[in-house]
Amino acid sequence: MSARPHYPVMLPEVLAALGATGAETYVDGTFGYGGYSEAFLSAADCGVIGLDRDPSVAARAAQLTSQYEGRFRLIETPFSEMDQIDLPAVDAVVLDIGVSSMQLDQAERGFSFMRSGPLDMRMGSTGPTAAMAVNQLGHGELAIIFKMYGEERQAGRIAAAILRAREQGDLVTTEALAGVIENTIGRTGKTHPATRVFQALRIFINDELGELYEGLCAAERILKPGGRLIVVTFHSLEDRIVKSFFRRRAGEMPGGSRYAPQIMSTDNAASFNLPKRSVVKPSATEIAENPRSRSAKLRCGIRTDAAPMSANDQLLPKVPRVHNVKWAA
């Protein structure tokens, strides 16, 4: 069965973790097409604040604003800055990490090699594009981006092929880049050979792992005691960051086992309790109906009344970040 457009992934599990009730305020940190926001508004007489850095979601947000008058509003901002926009203390923050179906389906956004379009990949409207990355970065930078963010085994070969190809002219379309990759490593099986490289470029251009970690810390600062932080990830690096964040905030040290977690030596009291230490995965029924959900993982923490812990980006992999590159004009 084909995937439904704009499918809100793991919605039953998210709603169960949310426990929506009236008179509460929730932040949908990754508004997208508003699937989660609409479900929250339908489930209870609550208020929802949607956040998104993509200006193209405004029309959909206007529909919810009209339909749920006084209960919904959208703020155009990265979710990593939710603690900087004068929000009240909230009862829950929900984050669905990754690119939305709506963005994948828009050829002009350049997220997908399945549709010919400009090599853009920005979730917002500003900043460097994927075309700038493949045409300006050196072999070593491209190779580590493809290997770490995309888990691409042939990252070095692909990076070398890109450097050779751009000697003939800049690579500026999704079709051109996908062609270089396919001609370099061939095509076997159902998965297109460009899949991992496109994923890696998207994560890099949008600083998705940095945004994720900063967003988790921002949510920690705006949640009320008893507030829930619910995060759905689609990539092993994302899930690793969320898992490490929650376990550090719950007072555990990395390296502890599931049966005997190590306890942090810290002056900070635990800022989160973990109602469930294991990850929650989508049902077999959902995976069959929406194949894009197959890699999804949900983790949840409940805010204590302790002070927020300090941010520590050592949880992020040591990979080039888009903000640290000196881009040509």
C-alpha cells in the first residue's frame, strides 16, 4: 500500500505519551503539515503552539488557526530557539525529527533524487544550499559528511567522483548529483545509490543534529515540572543523541547497562524522569501502511522540578557543521 501524504508518524504512540487533557499548552516543534497539531487539538480542549522554520507551512497553519480559534498559533522559528521567543512554561514539547513528506514531494526544494529540481535542501529560506556544499567543499569534508551523516560505505569514492564531475561545471540539480553517484557505485537492489548521500547533505545543510541537541536543551528550559518531552527520530545518529540526552538528564552516565546504569557524579539533580527506558517503535500495521515510518523511534522524558542542566555539545558527532564553513559568495 502506498504511503499517505503528510502522515503523522507514530501518532497513537505520541498521543499515548502526551496524555492530552484540556487547559494544557503543547509545543509542536516541527509543525510541517500540522498532523500532530491537529491531532492534539482534536484530542482535548488544549492550546497548541506550532513552530517551523519553513515559511511554506503558513497556509496550512492559517487553516488550523481559523478552525481552532484562540487555541492554535504558528511561530516561524527553528525549534532550537523555542526558549528565545517568549513562550510561557508549557506542558509538553513534541519533536518529529527529519524532513516532512510535504518537503520531499516538492521538486523545487531539492530534497529528493526522485524528482528533478535545484540542489537546494534547505528547510528554511536562508543559508547555504546543497549545491554550495557539493561544489565548494573539499574531498575530505565531503567524504566525512557522507560517511557520518549518511553512513555511506563508499563515501571516499563518491566524494572523488563529485570533484571530478565539477571540473566540467557546477553540479546544480538533484538529477545531476544522483547521476554522478549512480555512475560511480552502480545500482543494485531497490534502494537508489544516491539515498545515503542525499540524506547526509540534508542533515548537514540544515545542521539537523545541532538543531536537535539545542532543541532538546531549549525544551528542557521551557517545560513545566511534570511536562513531557516526546521525540520521534528516524536516523541512528538522531536517536543516539536523544537517548544520551535523556539518560544524562536522568542522572545516568553513558556506558551503563540497561540493568545497572551508571550514575552521574554531578551537582545537578536529575531534570528528567524516564517513564520508559527502552525505545518505542511503530506498529507493523503502520509500517505496512506508511513505509517511511519503518525507521522511526520514539523516546519520552518527564520534566522534574530541578534546574535545567547546562548544554554540552560533546554529544554531537565530530563532523563538519554548516555554520563552521567559510562559504564563497
